[in-house]
Amino acid sequence: MTQPVGIGMIGYAFMGKSHSLGYRDVAAIAPPEVPRPRLVAIYGRDAARLEEARERYGWERATTDWHSIVEDPAVTLVDNAGPNSLHVEPTIAAARAGKHVYCEKPLGPTAADAFRLWQEAEAARVRHMCAFNYRFFPALQLARTLIQSGELGAIHHVRSNFLVSSALDTQRRRGWRDDAAAAGAGALGDLGSHHIDAARFLLGSDPVRASGLTRVAVAQDSAGQAIETDDLFAAILEFDNGAVGVLEASRVAGGHLVTSRIEVDGSKGSLQFSMQALNELRVAGPDRAFRTIPVIRAEDPYQPNWFPAGHPLGWVDTFSHEAMHILGAVAGLHAVAPIGATFRDGYYCAEVVEAILDSSRRRAAVDIAYRNLEAQS
Ligand SMILES: NC(=O)c1ccc[n+]([C@@H]2O[C@H](COP(=O)([O-])OP(=O)(O)OC[C@H]3O[C@@H](n4cnc5c(N)ncnc54)[C@H](O)[C@@H]3O)[C@@H](O)[C@H]2O)c1
């Protein structure tokens, strides 16, 4: 058994809980060569709520000063599960202090922020992973394998929708997601970024042109404060392999709790994934007859880590797979890519988000240009 890896975490709310649960499971599911996490310190602003989270999730200490996490010699990996604007400064400080970095999506409020994060993590020669947890759904890993082995032929379409109704709450109060400077984008950055990254992951190809439309559907919260970020977006993306993407997301889709669907069509077949049936992948070949593969067979990703074949997994388990992956990468057992998203992937996604915003503003299609690190040094 290797030495435990000390973790320092920024944020204790929705993702703070999800990541904490992910670490909790590593001891139960990871092979012995993967280091166990030591939950050293957790950061938040509200001392009372933070202390409750610390105790509940089993962190050793709580702090209302994130610098103390970055400076702690017992911390080897800084996990940033805080709101988007808080991704930038602490993650850069962590990388500069030689800590490995694992940061929630979107990597930063703007593409420039995301590029800086990638640049700094590379310069510091630390491991970096952006927490696009869709990559850790076993069904999407199987989908990627099928696409990249040529089973679907030449890929023509990727299509997705991510629909929720959270912004229709009549008691809604403006939060960081509604603040353009803090969030960057609304439904597009929060929900759409998952599907943009998933499309890149599945196709192994990058969007090069975007036509987008974003809309603020509910302009004020229940107290009359302005909502600045988009409630919905629709986009057409042209990928460098010739595929066409049609993506949409909404937080004002009245009848939806959380609906998240991704479809890919190629010259020889098609596949469909829905988060509501996350243990299944629907696949059709040239016979044009969809069949459902239960992705809980002994040969499917992660199933043997958990239970005998046939026992379904859940959404929260993606965080356990993700925790196991970053800890393995920190120990040098494998690289973060191509299964995990690196900060490069986080930056590429941020450029696509920004291109969609730009296209919507200009009412015109825009080309997407990606910066690379070599050109900067
Ligand atoms: N991977 C996923 O499936 C997934 C799901 C949800 C959110 N996310 C991402 O995770 C991150 C955190 O989102 P969440 O849903 O956990 O957040 P949340 O809205 O549940 O909680 C945010 C917390 O941060 C606090 N906060 C706000 N501004 C702050 C600041 N400047 N400094 C310190 N604290 C501040 C708030 O008071 C709140 O306690 C975001 O980047 C989000 O995009 C990822």
C-alpha cells in the first residue's frame, strides 16, 4: 500500500459533498496501488456551516482562509470544488506551491482564466484535472470506445440536451450562478460545458466554428435583483472531423427535474445515452434496430471495482471513479488524459463556451481559435 495523499479542498457545498463522498469510497473500490486520500483540510466562508460539513464528511480541520490549505505541507493535492470565480486564484496558488490540482468545471469564468490555469499548472509541472465527471460514467466510456474503434463509422452528428427547471423557483434569490463576473455563463457554462466536454471526449475532435443563441428568460430574482447570465442556450458546432453538433441546455425547462441526453450518429450506426438511465447505452448498427447494452457487465469500466456484474451504479459514483483516477495520476500510475479531462481540456471547453456567447451577441457564426502553450513561452 502506498503512502496516503493529503487532500485540501476548497468548498463544502454541493460539489464539496460529492467530492468528499468520492474520496470516502476510494478505500473500498480502488486497487491497493492507488494511494488512499487523507482528508486534511476543507475551506469555506461560513465557519458554522463549514464545521458541520467538516464533521459530517470526515475532514481533519476546517479553515476560513484558503491560503492555509495551499501552504499546508500535509496537502499534496488541492481539490477546488468552489464556485467558478474561486477556481482561479487558489488553484494557481496551489500549483505554484507545487500541489497537484483538481478543479471543478467550468475551469474558470472566462477562457482567459482557464488558459492561465492550464499555463500555470503546466509551468509548475504538477498533475492537473478538470472535474468533468461525465467522463466517468461507464456508459460514456463504452460509447467512446465504440466510436473510436470505428463501430459507428464516420461520425456525422452529436446532439445533446441538458434540461432543468431550477431557475423557475418563485423564491429564487440571486446567487453566484446569476452573476456574470463570478460565473462567466449561466446554463451554458453550468450545464452546457458538461456536454461540450463530453462531445470532445466521445468524438476525439474539437469544435472549430460555433453558431449560438443564449437568452435570459427570467430577468429578476424574487427580490427584484438582476439575473445576468443565460437561462438557456442553443448552439450548432462544427467539429474538425466534419461532425455537426446540436447542443442545448436550459434551467427554465418547466417540466424537467434533470434531463441530460447525448446522442451520436455515424455512417454505420448510432448511440444514445441518458443520465436518467445511466447504466445503459442504446446502440444501433446498420440494421437500424436500437438495442440496450446494460453497462454493468463484468467487462465494463469500474463494475469489478464495486460489485458482481448486474448491480447498478449511480450518479454519485462518478465522483468515486474521478477521485480514484486523480489519486492514481498523482501516484504516477497513469496520466490524467485521455480518460480524465486535463486543464487543457478545461481551457478548450471554455473557448467553446465563449465562442457561443460571442456568436449570440454578434448574431453570426464565429470561428474558434485555441491558444497553445508553446506560442506563449
Ligand atoms: N461536476 C458536476 O456535476 C457539478 C455539479 C454542480 C456544480 N459543479 C461545479 O462545482 C462548483 C461548485 O458548485 P456547487 O454547485 O457545489 O456550488 P453551490 O452553489 O452549491 O455552493 C457554492 C458555495 O460557495 C459559497 N460562495 C459563493 N461565492 C463564494 C466566494 N467568493 N468565496 C467563497 N465561497 C463562496 C456559497 O455561499 C455556497 O456555500 C462550480 O464550479 C460548479 O460549476 C459541478
